[in-house]
Amino acid sequence: MSRCAAPEQHTAEYSSPARVLAHFFEKSRDRWKEKYTKLQARIKASRTESRDLRRSRDRWRAKAEALERKIEHLRTKLQEHSEQSPPAPSRLS
């Protein structure tokens, strides 16, 4: 089994001085980090807002369901009361 020759190593040949390239690469890295940090903050804010909205919706849903049960209970009670009470006397005479 023969071994392939090692792939050619391509070294970047820059015409600018190393100090200028270092400054450029540092700025590029800093911009990328800043962009990433801002995106992470937006993601965290979105997740927090989503969580808060979900909790609020769940609280309102529970409150609405409790009120619906109360209304149904009161309707049942009213229905039972109207069935038990004698009819009102008529005023036609």
C-alpha cells in the first residue's frame, strides 16, 4: 500500500504588513463577537417574553374557565330555584 504525498500546504501570502492584517482581523473578530452578543441578547429577550406571555395566557385561561364553571353553577341553581317556586299569580282579574 503506497502512501499519498502530503497535500500541499497553502500558506496565505498577504501583501499587507502583519500589523495591518492583525488590526483588520482583530476588528473583524470584535464585530463578529458584538453581533453574536446582540443576537444572544435578542434570543434571551424573546424567550423571556414568550415565557411571560405563555404564563399570562395560562392564568387568563384558568380564570375564564373558573368563571365559566361559576356561571354554569349559578344557571343550574337558578333553574332549580325556578322549578321549585310556585308560579306567580296572574294579575288579569
